[in-house]
Amino acid sequence: MDFSIKACDWNKGPANGFSTAKSDCIVIGVFESQPLSGAAREIDKATQGLLSRIIKAGDMDGKNGSTLLLHEVAGIGAARVLLVGLGKQAAFTQKAYGDAVRAAWRALLTTKIAQVAFTLAQLPVQERSADWCVRAAIIALRDLSYKFTQMKSLADHGARALKRVVFSVDLADEKRARIGAKHGAALGNGMDLTRDLGNLPGNVCTPTYLANTAKKLAKDWGLKVEVLGQKRLEALKMGSFLSVTRGSVEPPQFIVLQYQGAAAKAAPVVLVGKGITFDSGGISLKPGEGMDEMKYDMCGAGSVLGTLRAVAEMGLKLNVVGIIPTCENMPAGNATKPGDIVTSMAGLTIEVLNTDAEGRLILCDALTYATRFKPAAVIDIATLTGACIIALGHHNSGLFSKDDALAGELLDASKEACDPAWRLPLDDEYQEQLKSNFADLANIGGRPAGSVTAACFLSRFTEAYPWAHLDIAGTAWKSGAAKGATGRPVPLLAQFLIDRAGQ
């Protein structure tokens, strides 16, 4: 899909030829109970008052999210006009803009329209700039047009027709809008990779498959990659990570992917992604109902790969390291049992009270390994706890950090990226729940505050650097009729890195 920018001043008649340029459709916004302005006013003039007559007749009332497609429109270059209701102009916020944009794309995606002139990004959205509007529109389109058909035997005959979108922006916004379009396309590509990896079944997306995906990314985008196998992990004494993989015939992989956009000596941001490609629960076996969704337990790993792809395409001027410990968690005669004690790479002993709390067991060794990069910050991303879903539902990812500055950066990025997160406590008092009579700590702390004690466990391995944990158990995928990976939190992570890079 091709995205481009054209600077237009709708106060100067035809706006640099935008209204007369050939396209299949031009998208125009209409505010509720408000005189036509900007692009809508000029298109109304060019069509001899057509829009005014339609509004007067009541066919378009301007309510947010309403749409009306006009065919065979004379006087302009576009063959059709899509009118989109924007709601009250005084309440045209980020959310109202997003609702209007998604309504427009939904209407267009049901047609055979291939080329679109899009004017909504030029509208005055409260506290948002034109480059943000362009990027948000592109991400919304990529989200709505995403399909996963790789595993179906029959060809997909419902392919989207939309191929090209030209955004109109004010003259002063043209340069930034072009950056917004570049970032939007890169984010869309990164999110698609994350969704594809999540939606693949566990018999395809194995630890080896993730390692090969990282190698391909490295080849395509000039990254550095290293994949550590069983023997290297044993040599590094990653006993906690290796305890999880014992019951699986799939070999574990430890992926290290590096992007260098700044000086070699510049401290990198390290992203650590949980990569359990299928989680049966191990000996602490999960209930059978819904267990198929445990293929999504590698969405943290998928989001790291998707973010690095987006960062490389955007060309951000900073260094980023992606670390992915990946394996399966399966039951077997040699699998780790409840009550077993394992030794982490950091030397701490862990009593495994529940083998279904395995994500923290692979992450803790990866967090220890991250120390060797002398990172500016480390963020781990994991579908870690069902408790986080109980606490926050499916809207906000859970954010944990003792570093207020880092937490603030991530929360700001989540708002800018429309990929919300909510900060949860990480008080020392919760550490008491992880006490063990037989080891340095237990891998679970009981039912109370389950997502908090999981984060507390991880915090024991992160004292050497600024650290934050994102629990994405409620946001990485959807169930039911809309079942599928969401691509979150790639937008949040990418925005955090964009902000860090000052771009």
C-alpha cells in the first residue's frame, strides 16, 4: 500500500490541484451542526452546492462515525466522495478523530476503490499535530485491512482493493507529515509481523522458527544476530530458562538481535520478549478449554521482532537490542515438577511451586544476560499473568517499574501511540509473598496480586539498570469471533524509542 503527502491550502480555491486530481474517491469530513469549512467547503463549491443540499436534506448529519458515499460526482477529479461525520467540532479529540478515520476506512474497504484522496488528517484535532494524524490514519487502515490467510488451502479472493492514499496537509506541516507517513508505514509493517507470528500455530511457529525469523530480519535490514542453543545456555548456567524446556522435544533458542543507529559506544535500549511458543502449563497442566490460545504466549517475543523491524525501517538514531528466550512448556516424564528447585544465571535458587508460572523463569535469565550490554534501559514484554487481565481487562497493558522517569516515558508513549498502559504497584511489601522455605525465592506468590508478585519476581534480576515490565496478557490477542493477535504493544514500544531518539 502506497502513502504520500500533498500540501494544500483550502483557503486558496482548488488547493494546489488536490480537488481536481484524478482519484477513485475523496474523503471529506463534516462537523455536526457546523457550517462547511476547509476541504468540505471547497468541494461543495466545486460541485455546485451538492454537499450543502445533502446536509439540508438530512442524509448526512455529521454525527461521529457516520458515512455517506456519493457516486458519479461532477466538478471534481474524484469519481466518488465519501462524507464522514466528525461530531461536534468542540469535541473533536484524539478519540473522535480515530473513530471517524476508522469509519472512513471501513466504508472504503467494502468497495473496489483503489486510489483515495484523504483530507481528514488536515482537520484540527485537539492537542495533536498533522504528522500524528497521518500516522494514526495509516495504522488504523493497516489494522482494519490485516488478514491472516497463510494457513488456508484456498486462495483469498477477498483481497483489499485499496492501493494508494494521498493525504492533504497544511503547507507548514508537509515535512513532518512525510515523516509521519514513513513512521506509520513502518509501524504497520512491524505490527503485521507481530500479528503473523502470533497467529501462526505452535507446530509452525516453534523456537527455531522465531530464530529463523530473526535471522531473516537481520539479513533484510542489516542487523546483527546471534542465536544461542542448548549447549551455550548450559555453559552460561541458565538453569531457570532450561528448566522450562525440559519436557519439550523442540530445542530452546536464545535470540539476540541488535540494531545500531547511533555510535557503537552509545548505551542501547534492551527489549526482552517472552517467547513461549506453546504453553501447556507443563506438569501444572492448564484446562483444555481455550488452551489453543496458548500459541499466543510468544507475543512478547513477536512484539520485540516487530518493533525492531519498525525501528530499522524508520532508521531511528539510537541503539536497540532485542533479547528473546524462546521454548515450549510441555509435560513429560523428564519435565520440571512442582517443588523442584532450579538455579538461575544470576545464582539465585528458585523453588518452582507451579510450572505454569514459567514465563518469569525464562525471563529472569534473559534479564541477567541483558546486563552485559550496559543498557540505558531494559523493558521486558510478556503475556505473563491472567491476573493482569482480571485487574485491567483487555484495554490497558500492565506497566510495572520502580523507575518513575522510565515509567513516565512509557506512559507518555502509550498515550501518543493510542496503545494504552496503566501503571501498577511494585512495592517491596509484595516481595514477602515470594518467600520460600527451601530456596532464595518461589516462582509464585499465591493468588493475591498475582501480576504484581510476578513483576516483583522479575525485579530481583534487574538491579543493574533502569527497568520496566509490560504485562500484555490482556492486550496481545483477542478471543471469540475477532480471535487473533493485535500487534500490541509495538506502537507503544516504537513511540518510546522514537521519543528516545528525538525523532
